[in-house]
Amino acid sequence: MTEDVLKKLQILAESAKYDVSCASSGTSRSHRAGMTGSAAGWGICHSFAEDGRCISLLKIMLTNYCQYDCAYCINRVSNDIPRATLSVRELVELTMEFYRRNYIEGLFLSSGVVRNPDYTMERLVRVAKDLRTVHRFNGYIHLKSIPGASRELVDEAGRYADRLSVNIEIPNEASLKLLAPDKDFQQVFTPMRYIQQGVLQQAEERKRFRHAPRFAPAGQSTQMIVGATADTDRDILRLSSALYRRPTMKRVYYSGYIHVNTYDTRLPAVRQVPLVRENRLYQADWLLRFYSFQVEEIVDDATPNLDLEIDPKLAWALRHPEVFPVDVNRADYEQLLRVPGIGVKSAKMIIVSRRFAPLTSEQLKKIGVVMKKARYFITCRELPFQTIHELSPLGVRKLLTSRKRDDGRQLTIPFGE
Ligand code: SF4
């Protein structure tokens, strides 16, 4: 690698680090003879910065020049920062070199907007195309789709990338207009629609022709910035829930706002949104996807923001004492899922295990139920514990939060289990 490319790499990797929508899950293509790499099980290498942010080793921008002026972005045109652009060839060679040395498991590629969305998108697609067709690269590729790019280019991107993503960034049209006046809220959803149509169409074709080419097999994802505007957690989760109803949306990522442009008075003065808010949003997102919760059950008019002290499932349980205690030896799967301390895996295990004999608290522990939490919400074979009814929701809350404080782990309490 030349000095020049190394310098560009430093600048562009630094510019890309604020984008968190980079997990490489969702694809299972394994190694094939005559090809380089595999996307099975790994994908992009992740590391974690001190602040807990996920950073990929080759998470990079093609260029950090950008003609737009989004208030929350380090790469906005009005910022005086070092700029660089990699040529398509340089980026392809870099990826192959890093891949062969085992530094990375794939590529996460985004870009600032230069000239126009089509010009930028075309260059992103060329990187993926060269990797796949010239270098026979079989590793994971995640491409950013540029809002406003034409359908043909999005379709072409889907043929080479494992996952495509379009960042929503701001969950509401008025706030986006204020902070990113060059962007059009509706335009963000257009490429999402193209991707969805491409994936569904390809699924139909593969039913008829086994070897029909794949289209973004790992689906699409998006990212929202949390805390840059006054939008509540309810606004954010409502949008996430609507997105998850689309069949190809795999993940919504929440990125706590970082005050990179301190001079911009449109932005809140906080230096950084507490990581715990990001964490609570991920937990609520989990409830929407795997626990059959509706947004209005998690956040409503009275509580539009998530409780930062306790996880959203526990918060829901404390608001609904009438549902508890649940008898673990009789309750159905859906009821078990609502118990704090019982996760998807343990609920399934309970259903299977109790066929043989009624379960005791010792057995529940072995199954993986977090009894220090669940005990207030369940009964089992032994005499009932002191439940939420004897202790009151406030009493249970105090017991659980004081224990967390004693442990000194209140910001990292595991969820669901
Ligand atoms: S378009 Fe993207 S890269 Fe450009 S300023 Fe906005 S957020 Fe930053």
C-alpha cells in the first residue's frame, strides 16, 4: 500500500466511524471453489471503541467530500476537515489486500454525495461489481444506497451486495428539513422500496429457476440518530415498527447523537446522548421483533420516552401487575415471554421441559431464567414467592434497582433474560 493510499485510508475510515449500521448478520454464503472468501458466520470484522461504538476494520467511505450540509454530520460541506477520495481501483485493491491478510471479513462502504446521487451510487456499485466479477470476491459486502439514486443503479447494487442500507437519520420530516435541508424525507424511502421489490422479485424467480441471481440476500437495514432532535422514543419506535412490517427490513440501528459540530445552534447542547438511551431503544426494538410487543405497549401518551433506569420489558410488567403472577407450569408461550427474566430461549425450554414434570425454581435457573428478576412475576411448583402483588410494583422496582446499584451495573443490566 502506498503512503498516499494509507493517508486516504486514515481519513476515510475516521469519517465512516459514526455510521453504526454495519452488522454483518443475515447471510450464509460459504466458501466456493475458485473464489476468495466466505460470508458465512462472520462478514465484516467488528471492534468496539471505548464508548461502546461498533467500528469495523474496513468500514470506509469512498469519499468524505459531500455537497450536502447535514447539521449532525462531521463530513458536511461547511466543515473544514481533511478530505480524501479513493479511486474505485484503490478501494478494490485495498479490500482484497486486507481480506487476503485476514484483517477483515468484508466491506462496509458508504460515501458522501458528490456531483449527484447517481454519480456517487455508480461508483459504489462499481466497487462491488469489480470485487465480485473481476476478483471473484465471495466475502460480505454492505453498500450504502444513496437517496435519490436511480432504480437501475439500486437494482445493480443488489446483484453484488449482501446487504443494502439507506439511512433515515432523523425520524421525522420537519426535523430532517431543519437539520438536513438538502435531503428529502420521502426520497429516503424510495430506494428502500426499490430494494424491497428487488428482494421479493428475486425470491419469486428463485422459486421457478434455482439459479436465478440473488438480490441483496441479507436484506436491508437503516440507521436513526437519537437525541439530535426533540423526537421522543415513541416517535422513533413507531417508525421502526412500521419499517419492520416491510418484509425485507432486517435491522434498524440507533446511533446516539454525538455533538461533532458544536458551533451549530440548531443542535442540542449535550455532548453525547447517554449510551443507556441507545441501549434501551435496542431493548425495545428487540421486544417489537421477538416478543410480539406493540409500540403502544412500550411507550404511550403518558410515557413517550423509555425509562432509563429499568429495561422496557420490566417497565411494562410493573405497569401491568394484573397480568401477574404467571404460573410457569401452565402459562402459554406468549404469557411466558412477557415475564421479566424469561427470554425467548428459556420460554421455549420451559414449554418443552414441563411436559415431563412440573418445574421448580432450581430447574428454572438451570434453564436460564434470571430468577432474581422473574421471581416477583411467577409461581412454580413450590410455594409462591413474594410476588408483585404482595410487594407492590413500586416495591419490586426499588428492590431491583437498588440491587443493580449495589452491583454497580445499572447501565449494563442484561435484557430479557
Ligand atoms: S449526505 Fe451524508 S455524508 Fe453528506 S453531509 Fe449528509 S449525512 Fe453527511
